Amino acid sequence: MIISPIETVKGTITVPGDKSISHRAIMLGAISEGITEITGFLMGEDCLATADCFKKLGIKIETSKDKVIVHGKGLMGLSAPSSILDVGNSGTTIRLLTGILAGQNFSSSITGDASIQKRPMLRVINPLRKMGAYIEGIDDGKYCPLHIKGSALNGINYKLPVASAQVKSAILFASLYAKGKTTIVEPRASRDHTEIMVNYFGGNILRNKNEIISSPVKKLTGQLVEVPGDISSAAYFIAAALILPNSELLIQNVGINPTRSGIITVFKQMGGNIELINNRIQSGEVVADILIRSSKLRGVEIKGDIIPKLIDEIPVIAAVACYAKGTTIIKDAAELKVKESNRIKTMTSELNKMGAKITETENGMIIEGTNKLTGATVESYHDHRVAMSLAIAALRADKETTILNSNCVNISFPDFFSLLENFNR
């Protein structure tokens, strides 16, 4: 994809449905009793992979445009798949689904693409094994493919080594099949869509500061889930409006869950002119419209408790920091190394090709704002967030930028480039 510089962004847009919520709505709809109707569903490759897995597990799922109907069969209503479950490129699918499969009365196998087969699975498998799960995989379960023999599970007390919504969610899904309570302690609060949605479907999960307690329930019940726009997708257009002169952009119907909205906090700390309007609750989640205007940005230090609240947005923060005055320092973000790519390394490498002054550190990066980038040929490493972040950096570069392997944006934002193109007309 070739990105040409543009002068400004103006108008009103919407972004695709929240990826995290779309995944979980399919999963919970499948193991609930009755029909779950999902509007605003993200028709990206990752979420469609989740739907495909549950079809193989015997669940009827109907899709049309951005609406999905899931015919749930209850907690024990899934059936043994006739073939291996393939999650494609979706880390969320493989980790959360492993938690569900651990408590079934049948065996199953699950795998993904080459990228997924390199991503760490023991962080999920170890706590599930403590609950009584029987899971085999490459190098004792370090990597998939995984073979899961459904087992009787027991609740556990588990302290998460790192703040990870995927690991936490896998345990919480398994806890729906466990005897007794399950208690999870997080080192820092991670995104809580699973807790919100399990309770919305009739579950019993309580939070006390960083302690999460899941108690068994006899059943979950299908619901209407209105999926808001994904703040991770909105982040790219928030960034574009901040760095391009004379911009004013309204992004409607975006989820601003406090465990996900760290990007808003950081951009405001950098001097960003951002307003949240029309705040409301929708299917248990906080939703708002976001108004963004061009801003003179300054470098900041980003570290500690806010990191899990913006882990997916750090690549675009790095791109924006190139246009800020002063130095931006990102710390405590080692989790970026085990995403679709090592995002510390890939963003450092590719932004430097565009003339950025960015240094890779052990758990983050240091970006010296130069207020100027030059178009170049850059590589996405088949990582959708890297591709989109580089595209935003390219909007204010002084020449065209070519992004190789850009089709990976279909994982989370299939219309990303066409939406960008609309601003250039």
C-alpha cells in the first residue's frame, strides 16, 4: 500500500466494532442458553476465526453485514469437532478457547498460523493445569498445536505473573466449568471485558481492587450485545487528527472502557485536544463519541499501571511521538515482544527508516520528536497494528511511503485504507 501525505482530516466517522468484545460475544453466546444477537460485530479475520471454531464445535451462527446471531446450547452444549480447530492469526481465540475446551467432556486439538505457533502458550496452560486441565503441546505446551482432553476442573487461587487479559480470561472461562470459586490476582488491572460480559450473560464475577473472584453458576442466558467501535481502531484516526494541521474529527460510538482508554489519557498528557461527549452505557460497556482537534504535542514518559490499558496502542503512540516536541519514553512494555511481531523491534526499525530518532530499549523505546519524517519503503511484518501505525506516521511525511505486506490490516480493520483514502479526496 502506498500512502501519500495529506493536509488535514475533517468530518465524522465510525470505526469497526470492538475486537475484544466481538470475540467474547461469540464465545459467551455459544455457551449460553438461547439466542444471542450481536450488532456492530467486527467482521475481521480474527473474529471470524472465532466464529468458525464454534461452528466446528456444533454451534449454529448466522452472519449478515455487521450482525451475528448465535444459537447457544448452554455450558455443556458444545460437541467434539471432527477436525482440528484453526484460529488463524488470533491470539485471543486460541487462549480464551483453550480455557473453554479444558472443561468439556470431549477431546479437541487447536492450532493457528505460523505467527500463532511462535506465541507463548504456557502462560495460559500452567494455570489451567493447576485447575486439573489435561493439555499437551509442542515443548510440553509451550507452543501450539495443542491437544486438550476435557477434564473435571477445580477452582484455584492464582497470582498472574504479568497483567494479561488473555491469560485472565482463559482462567475465567475455565472457571465456568470448575468446582468451587476461582480467585485471580493481577499485578496491574488489565482489560475487563470478560468480567463485564460474563456478568451480563448471568455469571457471578466480583472484583475487589486487583482481586477477581469467579463463582460457579448453573447457566448463562443469551443476550443482545451492541458492540461499540473499537478504541484500538479509533486510535489511528485520533492520532491522525492530532498531528495533521487544521483537523477536526468526530468518531462516533467508541467503547471507552477505563481498562482500555489509556490512549486517551496519554494523548491528553501530550497536549492533545480531545473531548468525550455523549457518554452512555451499552451492553454493560461505557461508550462515547470522541472529538479531536489538531494539537501541539509534547513528549511524555509512559510506564507502570497505564501500560496494560494501552498495550495495543503503543505502536501508534510511537508514530505520534515522532511529531511531538521533546522526548517520549516508553517503559514496562516487554509484553510488546510477544505480539504478532516484536513491536518494540519492528516499530523502532521501520520508523528509523523514515528518519525518526527512536531507540529500542529492553522493555520499551525512546523517541526524540523531530517533527519531520520522510517517506520510505517499510515492512509491516504481517502485523496489523504495525502496518496501521506506519500509515499514520506517513500522513505527515514529506514523501510517499510504501508499506509492504499491508493486507494484514484485514485482521482487525478491513476498511482502514479506504477510510484513509476518503480524507485524500
